[in-house]
Amino acid sequence: MGDNVPEQGIYPVSQALRMAQEMELDLVEIAPTAEPPVCKIIDYQKFVYQQKKKAKEQKANASKVVIKEIRFGPQTDEHDYQFKLNHAKSFLQEGSKVKAYVFFRGRSILFSEQGEKLLLRFALELEDYGKAEQMPRLEGKRMIMMLAPNKKK
């Protein structure tokens, strides 16, 4: 029942409604699937407000997934590769996911195996910071691979 009910127990619905009316409160069903259903005598507006407040807190505590993108060309040279590798390390350390992709233009799609090697090497060098969520996959003119950060201990 509620906070101001003399004694808790199992009451017929009519009696529970009468008790709620006497206290000028509402009879609110808390657990409808329980046997017998659980009800409380409380102010319904206050109950709804508390439910919204709980939902808002849970939403605020939920972690938001940030995805950072790193783009390569099929013939990315070593300096650029190392530069992007360092960026990916910092992204993974801060807890963001990394979406690495090789973008093929025109006839460069012929070098798709070169792009795949590049992404696999990228994943191998980032093994200490994150793990590959999905292996390189060709989608249109892009070969995409996702990396997720390692769990913090």
C-alpha cells in the first residue's frame, strides 16, 4: 500500500479504492503481473514525475558511443600512415570507436587487396589499444573496418 496506510495487506479492489478516496490519493498499480497485483495508495502525479526523473537519470548515465573516422587511400605512404595510426591510438585511448576505411577512386578499385592489407596492418598495430570489431569489408567504393577500444581494467 502507501506510506500512510495503517497496515499493509491484501485488500479487495473496492476496499482499496475506498481507502484511497478517504485519503484523497490515487490507487496506483505498481506490478500488474504479480499474483495478486501490487498496488499503492499514492499521489499519481508525484508517481509519474518520479518515473520520468528515474528515466532521465538512466538516460544521462548511459554511455554515448563516439565513432571517429580515419580515411586512407589505397597508396597511402608511410609517413601519412604513421600519422593516422597515432591519431587512432589517441582516439582508442579516450574510449572512442575508430572507423578506418580505404576510399577507392576511379580505377584504384583494382588495388582492393592492397587496401585490405593496409587495414589489416592497421588493426595489427593497434592490437594493444583496441580490437577489430569487424574485418575489412568492401562496400561500394570503400573498404571499411571498425575498431573498438579495449576495456579499461
